[in-house]
Amino acid sequence: MWLKLRWARFFTLAGWNWKLSPRPGFDFQVTFPCPHGECDGSHTLIVRIVDKCYEALVRKHGETFNYAYDVPHPALFGDGPANTYWEMAHGAGGGCESVDDWMTRARWTDVCKNVNELWERAAHD
């Protein structure tokens, strides 16, 4: 329960739009901005919170989802931004993503925040 609450706080601090997932088996539906013209300005994930490390999330994602490029994209989030995993089309390509990588590479002018600082703030705000 606390991990789900922390993720909700994190999404808010990061400026991502989120709501409880309308799909059974998932916890959140999250939409976040994307600067690529091919991406229509954003991406949407359906997120299941699973208290596992990155490697376990990658394995579970492969076992659980037959076609990970569905929209919204199924994602598994563990304890912290480095322990997240999803696959999606992005720009002219796509592939494997994580919150840590996504926010580190992001060049958003309005959200230039350190992902680890946000994660720590989410535990205390």
C-alpha cells in the first residue's frame, strides 16, 4: 500500500497525469509528456505495482504480456525509478524503457528534476 501511495506522490511531483487504473490487475493509468513530434505529445501507461527489482520486472513483463506495444502500454513498477520496466513505440522506433532512463534523458523545460530527488520527496511530502 505504501509503495502505491509513494508512486502516486511521485507522479504528481513529476507533473505526470495519473488516475487509478480502469483495468483490473493494474493500479494506475499514467500519462507523461514526450517532445517527439511522432508521439503526439505524450505516452500513456497502465501500471502494476510489483515490489521487485529491475531484472525480476523484465522477466515478469516478458512472461505476462504477449504484446507489450499495446496502448496504453503495460508497465511494471517496483521500488523506485530504477526498478521500473515497460516497452513502447517512441519517436521513429521504440523499445525498453524505465522511469529512471526516461526522466534522465528527458529534455523537458518545465520538468528538469532529479528523478532520485523526486523519489525521496515522494516518501516525505
